[in-house]
Amino acid sequence: MRRSVTHAEAADKTLTAHRAYMSCDAGSATDPEVTVAVAPRRARCMFSRRLDGRHILSIVVTGHRSRRQLPADAPLGVVSVFSGAGGLDLGLEMAGFQTLAAVEIDKWACWTLRMNQATRHTLLNGRTYLDEAEILERDVQTVSGQEILRRSSRKAGDVVVLCGGPPCVSFSVAGAREGLASETGMLFEAYARMLRVLRPHAFVFENVKGLLTAAGVNGEPRGAWPVIAARLNEAGYRISWRIVDAAEHGVAQHRERLIVVGLRGLRGAPFVFPEPMHGDAADASLPRFVDVRSVLEGLPEAAAPGELPQLANHVARAHTEEVRGSFAATPQGKRNDRFKRDRLRWDRPAKVVRAQGKLKRDGKARHSSHQAIHPEKHRQLTVRECARIQSFPDWYVFPPTHCNGYRVVGDAVPPLLAESIGRALKAQLDELRQPARSIAA
């Protein structure tokens, strides 16, 4: 295969909840990693294919720029777009980064960010969560990179990380899979535009693994990912990606997601993903996956519908006798086909916490909330139980209604997954904070 040779330059206070993090270890990912290098502006994608178990995207390039030194005392500032409820932001801040701005269009996701910012919670690393962040409740397409820089008193190249996950509805195997043929599918262009303007030292891009097989603009099979990868590279970044299972990072949930990390300046090594830290019983070298019991034990009894809970968002859904009876007859680890819910097992990680309760086109909430059935109680999980499975700490509050609570929790990146990626990224970026070394042209 032709080798690319490039050098380029390329983040109400409703209830006072517990101020303690759940003790979960962080882990990593599996699946082949792919590294792609390309220079900005004068680059063109030649082909994309799978070779010996590795996805290869070859780019032929010309031109070069030098790597910019990161000052040793520079704060690790992050600009977050498509921020949702803040799972990526929380994880990256736990890893030592600092959110400067968060852009999100959903009003209840922004409500969540503001409420948790207002608690001024001190993280275990001594930082105050979202202490420096400006939360912009806007369509990211209406926010310019120049505005972000102005609001955060930064200039191009000073932002350390851009992070975010464009909406996945067009790529998910659970949806219509319109790919890049839909307006939503093309929102990645707003992310790429931010990259070009902010010129951060790195980026973290998250999405469903279905993006890799989603259709292109004209419906061509598997056409979306080569276009997106090329656009990210054209901004001046060397990218690496993996399909990551959050359970390998200490999250009590099997949740596979595409994680793409890009590093600006292509002379150095590509991003190195952290190794898995949890596994199943077949791998004796790793601690076992964190199971449902580990994260749900210790919770108080869920409040009945309409009652004030002891813990924020820990309110049971109202079910009819018929529904409760059907749930009671469903064994652990089995599916209730009638009501389309899985019953969790105490001794296994959960299946994916889904973003149920979507908004209709008219803006009104749709109260679909097919969350899993509790392993023991004859009801579905509460919003707080879903949040614990997602690895959110108990002090983190979510919208008070079931519909909006389930939705923003299910849409979020598990914070422990984000922290694990963030720690690995920080370790590599810290190398740029060392005294400058001469680099041959």
C-alpha cells in the first residue's frame, strides 16, 4: 500500500444529592485501530478498504506545517459541541481538562449542564466542575469558531481539545439509516468547521459504530465514514479510531461506540488507545466486568410516582397491574417480548441504556421510555438507575420528568469512558508541554 507522508498543524438546583463518586475502574477498548494521516487543504482521498483486519484510508498529500509547541503552563482547555448532558465534559474534566465552552441545542440538556454547573461540585482532582465553561444553548451551525475564541479569550491554536458527538440518528442501526443523505447526517460538517477555525491540539469525536457502515450522500453503501474521515484530516489532523466497549472501561454496560481521536501535527506518533482494564471470565488477566449489582446496590427505595425521592431522579414509573405482572414473569437475562424490554441480570453488565423519550417534530415530548426491567423489582429502571449504569455520580442531576431524563441520560457518553480516553490523551499532550526540541524540516 502506498504510504502517506505528511507534516501538518493541525474540546433550581432541584435536589442536593450525594457528593461521592461511585468507585469504578476505568478501562479501554478492543477492535482494530486505524491511523490516517493527511495534510490540510491540498489533500484528496484515494481509497478506503479493509486490509488484514484493519480499516485503511489512504490519502495522498502535499505541503507541510510545523507542530506548534504547547506552553508548559497552558490550561488544558476544551471546547465541547453537541455537548448533551455533559458526559464527555465530565469525563475529560475528571482526567484533568477544563471545559471553556459547551454548545448544545437541546434545552433540557442545557438545563442539565447549567444545574450541575451551579452546584459547583469539586471533583476528586480538586477542580470545580464546569467552573470556566460558558454554556451556549444554540444550534452549533449558528456558532462560529471566532465567537468561541472571543468568549473564552483565546486565539486560534490555544484551545487544547475539541470534543463532541454529532447526532447519531442517521447512522444508528436502530433508525432509518439515511446516512449523509439527511440534514442531520451532515452535521459533522459543523464539527469539521470548528476544527479548522479553533485549530485545537487534539479532538475527540464519538458516535455509534453504525457510522462505519452508513450510506454516503448519494446513498452509496459505507460511503459516510470515508467522507467524514477525509474532512477531519483535511483540517490538519492525524486520526486514530476504535470501536470501544464501555464495559472495558469500568462502565456497568456493554455499549459499543466509535471513538475517533485526532492529533494536530503529523510527525509524532498517533494516539494510543488505553488498554482494556476489565474483561469477562475467559480473560483471567483482567478484573471482571463491573456488573449491575455493583452500581445499583446501596440505592434507597425508588419513590412512588408523584412522591419526592430521597435521591434526585430516583422515581419509579407508574405501571399497571398487567404490566407489573408481565414483568414479574420475566426471568433475569430474558426479554419481555410483549412490552419490548430486557430484564437485567445482577451478575452481568447491562445492555445499552437507550435515549428513549425523543422529541416529536412539533417539539413536544414523546413519552416512550422502554428502559430495561430492574433485576428484582417489577418495574423498569429509574432515571437515576440508568445514570448509575452510565457511570454518572449521584450528585449529577437530570431533568425531573421521566421523558427528558431518560433521553439526556441515554444520549450521553459514559463519563468513565470519557475519563479513560481523556487520561490517555492528556498523557500524550503532556509530551508537548515539555521544553521545545528542534525538529528537522
